[in-house]
Amino acid sequence: MALAQMLFNRKLRKSEQLHFAQQMLALLQAGLPLLNAIQLLIQSAPSSWQIWLEDIRKQLQKGHSFSFCLSAQDGKFSPEFSNLIRVSERTGDLSLALKTISQQLEAQIELRRKVQQSLTYPAITLATSFLLVLVMMIWVVPVFKEVFGHFKADLPTPTKILISISTNIHNYYLEIVLSTIVMAIGFACTWLKSSVLQKYCDGLLLRIPFFGNLFRLATLSHWCRTLGHLLETGLPLPDALRVTAQSSNHWVSHDFSAEIFKHLTRGWPLGEALKRADPKSRILDVETLLLLHIGAESGALAEMLNKRATTLGSQLSSQLNALSQNLEPALILFVGAIIGSLVIILYLPIFNLGQIV
């Protein structure tokens, strides 16, 4: 029972939400009523889905709306998912909402895959080099220390510093590891509970040289795509901004949507609201600002947002590819410089001894 409860409370990954949306779309397009589609889905769904799918079926039989059933599943579905379904219930086109959700989730999953693919090699390289340096500090340097103990000549300063660092790591490595784990857990717990720390970290990410622009492109692309899809379903701009803010996983994007909503309710046009919401251009670039202003004036804001999201996604992909290609030789040089420096420092006393002899 405890295991079933744990599986019921687990949030669905984006890929699982996409699978659910695609299956529901296929069943509804085949002409099945919503309740029958859920009943058929229960028969073929994974065992971990059975409990919450059965709960949705019971809620539908009681007369509740589909969006209410999804919202009642303890956060299994993103607010954007539930809100798009809620909008479709007003227009009577549930298939369009599911198609929009599928397209958006596919774009988000593809973007995450590209980011992970581009950063996997650098992460593995850096982790490997760190472990290699740690092994040298704990096991290799002490061997040289014993050899140097037989030298009557004074050791060079870099070698003394390296031996001192190695000795401290060797003597206190358990304390260092435990302290690092405690600090990491403490930071994670504080980050989960403190919105102030989350906002600071999200803002800090956008200010990192070069990488900050990648985060900005990813955030702005997601914001444009979300708002564009919401507007396409017929949701008014203020309501679409509110849903976009709720579904954002980035505090800067959330506050950006909230600020635009505030300025719109005060009577400012969208172009001016965008400028006032992001005066320091932390998210918006000049081109995006001008295009959205033109889209709002021409009545094609949703189309302009979706086109801009596609363009920003292409820019992000090209920059990620360039990053991956440029980082490989840079990391090789970086790791080689570190290992080479350690080897040279360890052999300095031997070189000096040779000169003395």
C-alpha cells in the first residue's frame, strides 16, 4: 500500500505527460467519447498509472470536468497542461488542446535533449580530471614526499605547497567529503524552501559569461512558445500571461510575465509593457521586442510568438553545437595543463638535484 501511494504521488515526467497526451489525442480523434477513452487507456496503461487513471475515471463519472480531474492529481500534470485543457473546454475543441500540448512538450523535450547532449562530454571530462587530480593528491604525491624526505636540499616552493595540500587532503579527506555533502544538502534544502535564493540563482545564471546567453535563449524560447500556444487556443492575453507565469520553471520568466500583466492592466500597450517589464534586457533582446510589438499591432501576436520561439530554438541549437565543438579542444588543453603542471611540480626537486650534482 505504501508503494502504491508513493507511485500515485510521483509527478509525471515530461515524456510521460507527452505519452498520455498523444494517446488521448489518438483515441479522441478515433471518435471515442472522453470517458470511454480513459477506460480504454486504463487497460493498456503501465501499472504505475492505474491508480490515478482510475481516479480520473471516477471523477469524470461524477460529472467533473477533465481539467478538474487533471488538477486534482496532486501536481502530476503541469499547470500549463491543465490550463490548456480548461481553455479547450470553453471552446469545445479538446483535440486541439491535446495537439498543442503534444507539440509543446515535444519541443521542450528536444531542447532538453540537445542541452544534455552538448554538456555531457564537458561534464564527464571535468569530473574525470577532478578524480584524477584527487587520486594523485591522495596516493601519488605522498610517494614523492617519502622520496623527497631523503633529500638534503631544500624543496622548491611550488613542491612544498603541493605536498602541504596533499597532506591536508590525505589527513582530512573524510571530513572534507562529509562537509561537502552537508553543505550540498543544506544548500539544496534552503533552495527548495527559499524563493529568494531561487530568484537569485536564476538571475545569476543569466549573468554567467557566454553560458548566460544560452540560458536566456532557452528561457525566452520557452516563454514565447508557451504564450503563443495559449493565445492560439483563444485565451485572452492577460489570462495567457497568468498561465504562462504559473507554468514557468524559471523565476525571471515568472516575474517577467507578471510584470507584463501588471502593466497591461494599467492600460499600457504590449510594446510599452514589454519594455517596462524588462528594463535591463535580462530576457528580451531588441529583435524580439520589435517583432512582438509588430505582432501585437497587426493582430498576429500568437503567430509571431511561435515563429520567434522557433528562431530562438534554432539559435540555441547552433550555439550549443558551437559550444560542444569548441569545448572539446579547450578541455583537453585544460586537463593537460593541470596534469602537466602537477608532474612538473613533482619533478622540480629532481631537476634541481641534477643541477646541483
